[in-house]
Amino acid sequence: MIAEVRGVAAPAYFSRLPDAMAALLKTLDALPLSPDQHGYFAELFGPSETQSVGRRLATHGEVRALAFLDLTPTVVRLYSVGPGTSR
């Protein structure tokens, strides 16, 4: 798994999905996001959503969302890279 908050943190590699999701939340928690955005990401990448995120990764190859730092959109991505996959 690769977790990335573009322009904020370099892509980080994880062997387990729950670890990648937790790392994304930790990075996002440190950003000056609105309470609504923090709540959205807590629901999207919270520990109870591991199965849901896993299904989306299997179906779409990634989970992507936007965080807004002031008025600047910042891409938040979680994706898997395996043999034969180019990213």
C-alpha cells in the first residue's frame, strides 16, 4: 500500500492496509483542516472502514479524496502497487 498527501508528505509504503490508513489519518490530523474535513477523513480512513477501503482498492485500484488547505486542493491517495502494476 502507498499512502500519500501530495505536497505535504512523500508517498509512504506500507505492507498492511490498516497501517496505511492510520498513517494517512495521522498526517491529516496534523493539518489545519476544518472540523468537517477532519470528520470526513476520520470516516473515510477510520479503522472500521478497512473492509470498505479494501473493496474500493480491489475494484478501482485507489481511494482518492481532496483536502482543502485554505483554498488549495490537496490530493489524498491510498493505492496499491503490485507486480506488473505501474504507478
